[in-house]
Amino acid sequence: MTLSSLTPRPLIAGNWKMNGLAEALDQARAVAAALDARPAAARVAICPPATLLHRLSETLEGSSVLTGGQDCHAKASGAHTGDIAASMLIDAGARLVILGHSERREDHGETSALVAAKVETALAAGLEPIICVGESLAQREAGAALEVVTAQVRESLPASLAGQAFSVAYEPIWAIGTGRTATVADIEEMHAAIRAQLVLIFGEAGKAPPILYGGSVKPDNAVEILRAAEVGGALVGGASLKAADFLAIIAAA
Ligand code: PGA
């Protein structure tokens, strides 16, 4: 394998979470138009709420901006009221899916074993997973961050990811939506530990998947974060809701 085949383009993914009514499509349109005029070095994706996914995918058709879901069920189909199957995300135009976000782990009691099952189902449907990991403030203060996150990587990534396109997003929970970001030194330390885990699991191929950072990435800190060692992109929440902010982050990659 050549070095370039091991170094995919960075990924900048917007996670709209439970935000966005129809009018939010205008923001996505503005992002696509700007990138059409001035193509980005990074791959760019927007993961809207499920209600907007189909319309967003249609809106962005023909543009360079991909769409993604924010979750899918671990089963391919069936009696699961209120849930969304991986095949439905594909049907709605998604190419990617965020799995194991800390808000899902916390709000819905998702375990790493469940996340791994979701990853399997997502891959089988043809989706590219973005698998989230990250420690709480209490875990960091107890000196357990590395241990917690590397265990999440081991337990949330099934062997079937070997040879597939995917990324891991490191999102310290205490940095999400708080305006606090991890220091570059902390990010580099954690990303190196995640990379080492990926190589342990997948061998040489574990050097390829981008490791994204997430947690209060904004236009004013994006350059320093995206330049850090082993940072292969960003998962952006709040700052992805406004085209201008999201574009500034994309330009930094
Ligand atoms: P934030 O969210 O950028 O608003 O901190 C990031 C995320 O949770 O994906």
C-alpha cells in the first residue's frame, strides 16, 4: 500500500443534532454553492435531523456535499417504533452515519456493544460510519480518559470494518456544546492512542481511517485543531448550523 492510499482526504462533518426546520436547507444550499465555486480540500458532509434528510439530499444533489444520518437501528428492519433503519438512510440519500455519539450513549443508554452492532448494520447497508468515542469530565479528572476511550474504540469497532471506509470521532463530552475545547496536546495524545488501537485491531490498514476531533470546533480554533498531529477532520455541532461558520471551518482543513 502506498502512503497516499493510506492518507484519505480529511472529513468535515456537520452534526445538526435536533436542530433544523425546512428553512435550514438554505444554509446547506449556501455551503454547497460556496464549495462549488471554490472546492474544498476536505470531504464535506452534513448530518441533519432525519426529517430533513431526504430533502437535504435532494437539495445537495450534484454538489460535493454529502449527507449523513445521526443514528440508525442495530436491526436491518422490523417492529421498532420511532427508529430508523440503515437502509432508510440510504434510501433518503445518505452516504454516512454518525454512530455512538455521546448524546446517544447518555440519553439512550447506548453501550459500545450496541454501537458495534449498529456499525455492522450500517456497513451492510452501504453506509460509511463515523464512530464517536469520548470521555466525561469526571473520567478525565480521574486520569482515566485514555483507558476509557481506547476501550470504547476496541468495543465499538467490529472486525467487519476491516477494509471499509470509516472514521472515528474523538469527542470529549465536556467539550461538546460548552465552548471548551481540549488542548492541542490533549487532542494529539488521544488521537495517537486511538491510532495505536486502530493499528492493533486492523494492522497496517488501521493507519488509514481519519480520526476526527469534535467538541466546540469553531472558525477561530479550527486551524490549530485541524493542524494537530493525527487530526483527520472534525465533527462540528453548533458551528455547522450557520453556513459562514461551517465554511470557515471547512477552509481550515
Ligand atoms: P459542538 O458539537 O461542536 O456543538 O460542540 C460537536 C458534536 O457533538 O458533534
